[in-house]
Amino acid sequence: MAAAAALAAHHHHRRLSSSSPAARSGALHHRLPFSSPPPPRHGCSWGARALRCAAAGDGGASSSRSTVAPPPAPPSSLEELYRSCTSWTWRGMRVNYLVRGDGPPLLLVHGFGASVGHWRRNIGVLSESYTVYAIDLLGFGASEKPPGFCYTMETWAELILDFLDEVVKRPTVLVGNSVGSLACVMAAADRSFLSWNNLKDILLSVYGNKDAVDDELVEIIRGPADGEGALDAFVSTVTGPPGPSPIALMPAVRAPVLVLWGDRDPFTPIDGPVGRYFSALPGDLPNVTLHMLEGVGHCPHDDRPDLVHAKLLPWLHGLPSSAAAPPPPPPPPRRAPPPAGGGLMRHPMKYIADVYREIY
């Protein structure tokens, strides 16, 4: 199996998870924060697009004209590849690698028992358009094999990350085979800063008004999430106790309540269990007012602030003063909670956690 991942070289503290990802192939796109506008995705990952560009030589653009593909480059001889190799010292140990070509960088990571030479049929073609790095993982090929060393996937992922930081020093496409692909995925997943494209795609799915998803919004979300301790705080939140259900709490609330609900909210859809409960509340609790906001997603105040203000301001102006507040209505009989499944369910962070796993 193989995997391609575009990963930025970025200097900061890293912490690898002790568990291996379930998926061993895929594409992730990580860039340095706002060094330049991110490239369009056009339905594919940057890494996969880069590899197609290298093979086709057309910059990845499609054309209706018939073109003749250039003849394939002959495979590089093993002797030539081995003569081109150099070494890098990692934690006092020698790591063998090769660099060839000019252009955006690629890093090739071999599989179990293999080495730089396993990419002999690829390096020549790829180096016509890219700067190709190929590395021998510690313990393989011409890299050092220290006696008694404990080889783990986490170690190889750390090696890849440090190689990017110290040698490549640029956003890089990782291309791996077999266990090399898993090491690439682990390295890509370990970057604690948010992918610009991944985060923007998630926000676009959450907002009904796509024009509201701009660079400023991405930075508002990405910036704090890249800070020290942010990942720990998020994991603690989504794995901790879910807290009381709003369905159980609402009958006890006696104060006036205004509910503004986006009809395109993907996290808590109005046709889900919690949405259906709240949509029926005005008939059960006279202190509750609900308005559906057309074309609005999960963050109404930022998605369509004009619609929110149009409902919120008149409601605020109509609130009675504390001196003239009417006595609270008696609590109605408690409604049976909806069945588990769908919508926000009984754990309000579950869906959010599933989405955000991709960007940490």
C-alpha cells in the first residue's frame, strides 16, 4: 500500500501518540500557517495532485485536447543511486538519504526490509519536476543499525519529522510504501497545527453562508488550536463526561428563552432528536421563543449576523424589567427524552470530535 501526504516542515514541540492510526493510506495537506494562499483542492489532495502533475507534466490542469505523453525516463541504476547518497546525523546516528532534482520537495519512504533503492523506478521520473528526497529509515539500507536499539513506528515517524525540519525545511509531500506509508501518516497526523485546507473545508460544511468562511475566520479557529495545551484541552473535553442533557434541563428554566436555529445546521439538525424536541418547546413552555433561520448553519451569530440581530434585538427590547417580571409559569410535565442516535444525541461532543480528529 502507498500513501501521499503533503506536510510542512515546522519547528515546535511534538508529541507522538502511542496508538497507530487505523487507516494506513490516505492524503493529508498541511502547510505553514498562511505563508501563502493554499492551492485549490479540486476534489483531490495536494499530494495526489502533485504526483499526477509529475507524471503528466501539465501542472495538473485538464484539457480537452489530445496530448502525447512524454517517453518515460529510464529507471536509475542502483550503483548510480547509491553513489548519490549522503548522510544526516539524527540523535547521534547516521541516516542515509538521497536528494535529486529541482522543484517542490517530495520525500520517499520505503517499506519493511527495503531501502532507497526500492524507488529506483520512480526517482528519475519524479526528479524531472520535483526535488526528490529518499531516505533509509534507521535500521534499514545504509542507515545505521545500532545494536539493541528499539525500533518502533513512533521512532520512524519522529525521524521523518526531524528530517523535514532539519534537512528539507519546506512544505513537503510524503510518499510511503508499506510500513513507510504508516510512518508518513503518523508523521502527518502528529503535526499539532491545523491544516489550512482541511479546516476551511470543515468550516464550509458548518456554515450556510459560504462567504462568511474567510481567512480571518480560519485564523480565529486555527490560531488558538495551535497553542500549547490546546490539544490536551480538546481531548479532555470530548472524552470526559457529556454533562446534563439540555432536554432534561429546559423544563427547569423559568426565565424567557430565545432559540435561534439554523436550518442547515449539520451538528444539531432540526430534524434530529434534539432539534425536534426544541421545535416543539414553544407549545409546551410559554417562556420559550424559537425562530428558524433560513440558509444558516451551526454558528448563526457569525454565519448570518444580520438575521440574528433582526430576531435578537426586538426580543431583548421586549424583555420585562425585573420589577415588573410576571411570576414564572409552573413547570410542565417532563417530556420523554428522544431515543439515542442522530443529531446531537446524548453526548453533545461526539460529532464534533469525529470531525475535529482530522485537523489535530
